[in-house]
Amino acid sequence: MEGTKEFLGRGMKFPPQVDAVTGCFKQTSYEEDIKEAIYLILMTSKGERVMMSDFGCDLQNYIYDIPSSTYLNLLKIEILDALVKWEPRISEIEVEIDTKELVSAKVIIKLKYLVRSTNDTDNLVFPYYLEQGGEET
């Protein structure tokens, strides 16, 4: 089965980590590589990469907005546009925004997508903090 998944790709683990034994950067592959690529797209602000200034997703534009239905729809569109443009290994992307943790200044972005080459459905949950530096400790 592993040989049939080669087309899904391999890449450097995100965030970058060094293998203590080999001293090399850790690698990721297949579906996990896709998930890490999605995280990278969502966490990179447009303009942040000098040579690829349109890479990423402008989630930070929504940090100070009041979460309304318009806000949620714009957030969904921003996410969909970025993933369609930058992650060609997936399709049929569904985005759900869960605002149950809004009191904690956090929305949960739930993604469901189809891995094109295997026709397998996968999902990813991405916590989006409305306040900068809002990661849980």
C-alpha cells in the first residue's frame, strides 16, 4: 500500500524538527504531509513569503472582526480560496466554523476534504485564535 501512495508526497515536518539520532530534519509523508501543508497554508499570512507573496491565507484580517454571519462566510471563503489555490492534492473541501469557544476568543475551523489520488475522505481541525498569542498552554 505504501508504494501506491508515493504520489501524495513527502516533505519536511512542520514545524521543523531535528531527529536526535541522525541530526537530519524529520520528514513527513502521504496524508500527514497534506495535513501539515494545510496547516502551513492557514498559518502563513499573504505577503509573509518574500518570493511567493500571494502564498497563504489572510486569517489575521479577521482577528478583530465581530463574529457575525458575514464574518463567518468571509472566513470560509478565505480558507477555501487559499486551499484550492495552494493544495492541489485535495478537492471537495468543506469548511465548518464552530463558534462554541468564542468566549475564549477562539473559533474551531473544521475541514473535510477528498484526497484526489486515493478518493479517501480526510478531515482536519484547526483552532483559530481571535487574539494574537492566544495559544493554549
